[in-house]
Amino acid sequence: MKILWFKRHVDLSKRGHASTRGMPYALKKFADVKFYGPGFPSAPSTKSLRKGAKINVPKVIKKLYGRDYPDVVIQNLPSFHIFKVWRTRGVGLFPVLKNFHLAKCLRVMWSGDIWLTMRMPKVVRFLKMRRVDLIIKFVDVYNQLIYSKRLARLGIPVEWCPPSIDPHIFYNRKLAKKYDVINIGFKDSGIYPLRTRINRVLKRQKKIKYFSNPVWRHSYARVINQSRMFATGTSKHRCIVTKILEAMACNTLLVCNVPREATALGLKPHYHFSVINYKPGRNRKVKTKEFMDRIHHWLKHPREAAKIAKRGHRLVHAKHTHNVRMKSFVRMLSKHLK
């Protein structure tokens, strides 16, 4: 299968630890993949695109393939594009892609967080005109959110491709435990209510060795390995976040509320991770007791905690690595090829 993927190049050796950034590169093991966008050979720079340059998709196809043609073209994450800064620069090229709909092959939008995509009027108009043949989302496999229902009304096939981890970064490094609990990640009560509340409570106490400072990539993975627990939460939409898989991949006990995709991912509450009984809602406040009871319990029962962590570790490395995910992604694309 020949795939042309439009995205900004991301140097994974530098700052940043989002596992989803490395997923497309793992695809090269299972398909003939070419990337095009800022940072890749012969592509325009981010600076030139910000000044008004465009990427004409049919011309790029002719330039890269000559008389040949890709089977699939993919545009990456329209909700995180190069003109916006949301913690870090995005990789999506939606505003600068020209004539994407004229590609004579399977046209795919790698949408990721669908609530962000569906709040962009230009993207919604683009989708309403049926200018893609397939939409990929990371979350909400059971189509419970209003955003999935809005997508369904567009009449475009939607597939679920959840996040995965890089096993060369997130693995059991067998390091000594320096911390009782860590909680690393962006804190915003409007987006991550449980994660933010955990941080506020644990920062005020002195008995539990707690770490929450920003760290990235291998340093981030080492800190996870050095902790007995990774206490975190899903987003306000109660969807899977990559940190859930990253924590378990390092053989550290995950303490978290249950994501709505848990069953589809094979995540068994109380078996692969410890559960915080919390479901985000309009008037649902986070109760300190709901997570502190869990934390205190596992500090008193380290052997039981280690058994759960080990089961979570095995599950992630068996079913949720980049290689596993991208292999199934190719099979998914094959179903939609005419």
C-alpha cells in the first residue's frame, strides 16, 4: 500500500512526549509511506506557509510519484495546525492544503480529538462537502459523545484508532522508586478536572513523596519508572488519554478514573489499573476522598499494587504499541480502498 501523509515533521528526539506524534512514523514498517510538509525534503517551510504559500496536493503527488499514484492520502490533525500554538506547535496542515479533494485515491483525515475538530467551522464545512472519504478519530469508540454523533450525520465513514506507545521509551526500566505518586501533564480544571484536583491536594501535603514537574520523553519515562503510582484522570469527556497507556507501559501502577473506551482497549478496572470512582459532569465535583483512599491503600499494600501494575504492563506491550496499532491501521485502510 502506498500512502502519502501531509504533516509537519516532528523531531521526536527533542522536547515533547506525546506518543501520538510518533505513530505515523511507525507506519513505514507496514506500508510504502511518504511524508510531505515543513521539515521534510523539498517541502515548503513553516515560515513560507505562514506568509501565504500553499501546498497543492495534486502537484505534490505528481512531483513525488511521477506516473505512479498513492493509494491513500492523509492529512494530519486539522485541530492542531501550524498557525496555532496550543502548548506546542501543531503538525496539521489543513489551512494550507490546496485541492486535497482532487486526489484520485482514498482521502483520509486523521482527526484525533474530535471535539476540537468539530469546533472549527472551516473543517466542518470541508467535511460537509464530502471532501474526504474516511475520518480517523482517537476517542469515543462507542459514539457516545455529541461530537461523534455530529460526525455520523455527515455521512462519511469514521474509524477508531486509539493512541499507542513507543516501547523503546515507555518500558520497565527497573529503577529504584524515588516517589510515591506522580501526576505529570497539563493542568486545567476545565479540561482535566480530576488530574488538576489530584495535583492541588498532593502538592499541599508532606507525607507522600509527590512529583508533578514538567519532564519530557526519556526523562518523563524515567520519572514514571521511579514512582510507585501514576495518579491521573481522563479529560472532561472521560476519553482515553495517552498518559494512561504510558503509565502502565512503564510497569507503574495507574490510578485513574475509567475511560469510556476501556472495554474496547481491554482495560479491566481493578485488574489492569486502580479505579478512582469519578465521572466528569456539569455539577460533578471531584471529592478528595475518592482518590486519596486509593493512594493510601496502595502505599500500604505494595505487593498487590505491583501485581496490578504488572498486568497493565503486559497488556500495553502486547496490544497498544505503535507497531501493533499501525499494523491494524493498514488493515483498516485496506477495507476502504475501492
